[in-house]
Amino acid sequence: MAQVLVIADDLTGSNATGALYARLGLRAVTVGALAQVERYADRVDVLVVNTASRHWTPARAQAAVRAAAMTAGEAPLIVKRVDTTLRGNPGSELDALLDVLAAREPSARIRTLAVPAFPDAGRSTVGGLHLVDGVPLTRTAVADDPFDPVRHSRVAAVLGAQSMRSTDELALDVVERGPDAVAAALRESTADVVVCDATENAHLRTIAVAAAHIAAADGTRWVALDSGPFGAALAGELGLRPAGGAPARILAVVGSVTDRTRTQLARTQTVLGARWADLDPGAPDPGAVLAELRAAAGEGATVLGVRVAAAPAPTAGSAPVSDPRAAARILRALAEIARHAVDELRPGGLYASGGDVAAAVTSALGADGFAIETEVLPLAIAGHLVGGPHDGLLFATKGGLIGGPDAARDCLEHLRAACTRRILGPTLSTAPRKAIP
């Protein structure tokens, strides 16, 4: 049985959504025909079904979604993937999906979280209005789309024009107050569908955390109506794991203390739930850091690492003092932490930020070198260690001043997906490939 069933209405969106789950370490496959749905439903973690129904009549689209849901069977999380600009039949297709679930589980408490925001693609929802780069839908090109013109900017209005389900809205200021406030608002609402505001990835995770808490507390069965990232966030918070077991652990060693790096690491905390142990630059204590890492691993953290704590700000009128000996001590401590953590925690992948740190860690692990496989982003490289006791360990490295806010997240997610591919094998093909004459 798949952990996640995603029903989408076009191939591009299907594949893009599947990629978001793959970054979580889940094996995702996109299929179309019902025979393919049946064939792969029990062979993957995430089954993405493309009904190709965006430009169909509501009745025909509903029939396609109904058939896909019935053929795929049960899954812990079911997602109705919609266009990032809400074109097509989102309300009609949601009704068809919910009808199937209600018939299959008549006693279940089934509710829908409509979170169409895709912050990385410039799609946000504020005050119930869906925006493209800050502009309401009805003032963008989709209002004049020749196939599916969007007549409303309010998400609830788009759904209400097609769906029989009741809707409510959860405002951004509630989301900003955190998971407890969101959970309280969701419990208070009696609507079948709750449209949630979100403008950044952290908001998606906040809503997902709240939904997961409610599901654990009272068994509410959440359906996600989203354009990709919220469903993936909810899968993570619900604890959905690859068929082969828990996701591989990723260890990070970060020596850079720049503001850019701190912003990147903060993003990994909000998006990936990363756990960071701070190394005191004034008195490096590898043992204390290792104890924190062991504790984080024991609590189930799958992304964990060490970073150098910020040094105290210089007093007024004084300038920062550069101490090469202190820098050397920090490097030695980071290398020692990496060596012991790799031996004890057995991560599937290792991430190092900063050229000096990457060199020190590689040396401490006894590697001969680094086999380069791909460029995750400019000046961020991934591959594996060559030689030594950790030969083959997946490895990624990035300069401390390189990349935007999501650069560290991208490297860590790349490693996690690479771990899954290595564990589960390279292909799901049902027949050997024919040789080319």
C-alpha cells in the first residue's frame, strides 16, 4: 500500500509534486492509466495519478477522479493536487474524492485542508485570496485563460462554485501564532474544508504540525487540497516513512558563521525539522556536542548537525579580533565530532559547509578523496567519499557564502533522496530493457 496517494489533473503538476515527496526520501511514481494505478499502488511510497482532467467537463473530471481513487485503494494520506493558479475543476474533483472516501470509511471524521500556497513558486494565500507574485488571480493572465479562466481570487469562492462542501477560512495571523493556535482554530471550525492562508514554507509546516497533532489526538482523517508543498509537509509531520523503514539519517557539519549561513540553517529547522547542536567557539567541547547529537538521534531526528555558535559581539569601539589558533581549534573539534558521529550514528549522508571544514572532515574520516556526481546548485557539489573506512558514504559540500535561503535545505534534501535511491534500488521497471542493436 502506498503511503500517499496524490490525484492530479495534469502531467507537469504530477511530476513536480512527486519530486517534492522524493526530496523527503519517499519513492514516488507518476502513472496515468487505471491499469498502471493498480500495478504500482503497492510498489511505491507515493503514487501520483495524473487524470489529465484539467480541461474536461466537471462530470467527466469527477468520474476520472472517482475511478482513480477507487482503483488505488487506501493510503494513510490522500492529496488532491490542484493547479497553482486554481484552474480546472478543483471543487468538483475534491467532491468526487471525498465521496469515495466517505463511502469507504463511513464512520471516519474526514476533513480537508485547502492550502494551495506554493511560496517557492510565488504563490501565496492571504485573507483567503490566492495571489501570484502578490497579485490576485483575477488580475493575472489566468483570468483570461482560453481553456479555464479563473473567475475568483478567493479560494473558497473557486471551490464553492463547484463543490457541495462547506468552507471556512483560517487567517494568516492565526498561522503566525503557531501550531497550537492553528489547532485550536481547526477544532473550532465545523466546516468540511478549511482554506488556510500561507505566504512562506514555515507557514505550511505550522499548519501541517497542527493537523498532525489533531489526527493523533482524535483520529481526524485529513485530505490535503494543495499545489504540492503542503501535502509533502503534512506527510512528513504525519510520520509517513519509506517502505524500507525510517528515512536515512543525514549528518551536517557547518563551520561558517556568516549571517547567510545562519539564515540557511534556520530554514532547515522550519522546513526539515533539523536539530542543531552548537559548538562554543571560545571553548570547543566535542563531547558535549556529541551528547546533544546522540540525544537528537534518540528522539528520532533524521537531519541533525553541529554548527559553530555565534561569538559574542565586540564591545563598543572595539573591532573583531581574528585568531588563527582559535580557528584551528574549531576545525579540529568539528573534525573530531564528525568522525565520532559518523561511527556512532551511522548516517546515510554527510553534509559539510565551508571548504576548510569539508577538507578537515574528509581527512578525519580517512577518505582518499571525493567522487563528484552532480552539482546541486552552483558551488554546491554532491557525490561520495572514496577510500578509507567510510568509502561510498554520500557526501555534499557547499561554500559558506554560497546560495540563497534554501541552499542548505536543498543540499540536505538531495542527500536524503540519494539515500533512498541507494537503499531501494535504481528502478521500478517491470521488464528488462531491450538492447539497442
